[in-house]
Amino acid sequence: MMKQYVSIFLIFLITPFFSSYSQEVKIAKLKYNGGGDWYANKTALPNLIDFCEQELNIPLNKKDYVVEVGSKEIYQYPYVYMTGHGNVVFSDDEAQNLRNYLISGGFLHIDDNYGLDQFIRLEMKKVFPEKDFVEIPFDHPIYHQKFKFEGGLPKIHEHDGKPAQGFGIIYEGRVICFYSYESDLGNGWEDQSIHKDPQEVRLKALKMGANIISFAFTQD
């Protein structure tokens, strides 16, 4: 059964990304258990989708999809976005499903919306007990897609005043998970009326988000 899902996913993954984005691509927000607000930043992905369509010419499906960690439907989405402020709990089955998805070609972007760090590091150890998050260097391709971020991840919201950092989980040479910490990209993607960020700050967040999407779809 798993081989079937992997085959379906790989066919879906390869076809649109190597045909000049000729097919509409679906991305989704990750729904998880534990009580954390997985549903935060409700306008973020729709705004990022619009920006990517304009700037990258990628035909992303505009529907606000949600997928559960343990669902086999996760294979329909080559990019999955996870955010929140609080607790995260993956069951053993959910952790295994997420692992299978990621090593089969999927990409997870974890975006700390402040307070997520202490929980997500523990839960991702269930997914990859043999792996640790490693800091992504500033010269990495994820910071040098269409938009250039010579100093790495942009700082969007202050939080604890720590520098923004981008971490990754690397599997067989491929970044399968990117973790944006102390940046809060998702808040920058939201409607301007929500957080009232200056347009130049929102634009930095959207450009970095577009870089992540671009990198997830095109990395070797």
C-alpha cells in the first residue's frame, strides 16, 4: 500500500515541476494534535499563493487546503506548511506517516509563530530520531532563488529579540524540512490590516516565502 502512495506522489511531483508548471499545484496547511493553534495565520497561505503566481509564474491552487499529519492525503501536496504558538503532539503512526511523506519527496515548512520551538523539536525527533535540525548557511540556494537574502532569513516580528534563523533536516542530501525560527514569516504574509506591518516588511516575508516554495519544487 505504501509503495502505491509513493508512486502516486512521485508521478504528481515530477509531472508539473518539469513541465514549466503546466498543471495547478496544491499546497496545504498541516493540522496536528496537542492543542496548539495549527490554524493560525488564516490569510497567510492565500496571500503567499497570490504572490508566487505573480512573481514566479507557478499556477498554485487557490483553495485553502488542510491536511492531517496522519492522513494519506498528504501525498497530494508537495509543500506542506505548519505553524502555531503552542503544543504539538505526533502519535507514532503520525510520525511514521510524516517521515514516509518527506523521504518520498515531500517538503515541510515549519514556521514558528512564537512558542512552537520547544514542542516541535521534540516531535520532529519522533519523525527523524537519527537527525537533528542544522542551521542553513546564508549561501544556501534557499536564500538565493529569485530573491536574494544575503543575510539569511529576514526578521519579521521581534518575539524574544533573537536573530532569525533557518534550520533544516537534511535527508540523503536533500532539505526535506525547513524550519523558520524567530522570524514569523507567516505573520508577514497575512493581510496588512491584521498585524499592520510596513509594506517593506511584508514584502520581505513574501519574497522569502516565494523562495522556499521555489526551492521546494526545484531542488535536486
